[in-house]
Amino acid sequence: MPTTIKQPDAEALYQNLLGQMRTALAGVSDAAIVGIHTGGAWVAERLAADLGLAARLGFIDISFYRDDYARKGLQPHVKSTQIGFNVDRATIVLVDDVLFTGRTVRAAVNVLFDYGRPACVKFAALVDRGGRELPFAADFVGATLELDPRQSLKLERGADGKFSISLTKIQEDHA
């Protein structure tokens, strides 16, 4: 029987993540933040604003870089990758809402290197839910939560920009 977890307070997780990044990026002159669409882009937007990095904010869509692209096909909500600054020799913080298997991070790193060669790539996630299949870890994380493999976290953003997280059951794939 899976353990019931308390509904996470997304705003508290965000403040924890922001504090870690504020400390780590203090004095880093070439820092930039790149959010992974969609939830990671929302978190990245707030982080960039709160850290004074709005001019060095970018977004990545990993749709064409996923290792399951051939099986799943093109998703209906493909967004554009937007990186309007020089990636070469920059300290890039990739941001996503939930770190799970590591496959999204792998795809995002591949996209990022199409734009140049950063000096350093760090990774930030609002939640690390474990279950890694690839050797990626978050450098900055709001919280680590253990979930049943059939559960999923979904980040939502209100009209006021505040975050909330819902816990849902993953639909079984009977294909």
C-alpha cells in the first residue's frame, strides 16, 4: 500500500529553491537561467525575476530530443526554444518543475549544446521525486518526495503567478 504524502506547498518549495540559488549564484557574473517547457519555464521565469536575471532567461522545448519521440510522436503543444544570449562559457542553470527519471534533463542538455558550449551546467528542480533511470541529480531542489510509481506531480500556476502542486494517479498505458 503506497504511503500517503501531504499535499506539497509549492510556494514553500519555491522559496527554498530560490534561497539555494541566490546563495550559489552570488558573484557569478555569467549566470543564466533556462527553463524546460512548461512547468520548468514557469519556475525559471520567477527565478530569473527574483534573482535579477531576466535579461539572461531562456526556454527549451525538448519535444524533438526525447528518446521516446519515435514511439509517442509529436506532442500537440510544441513550444519554441528561445535562448537570446550567448551560451558559450556561461554558467547555465537548467530548471524543471519535477525531476523523475532524468530523461527530460538529458534531452534538455542536448538542446542546450546545440546553442553553444557552456562553462558549467547546473540543474534545479522544484521537486525531486526519485526513480532515476539516468545519472542526473539536481544541484538545487525545493524538496525530495517519495511517491508511488503510479503517482504524478503536476505544477499549476495561478493567475497571480503563485504555484500549486497537485498529486494525481498516472493513467495506465494499455497500448
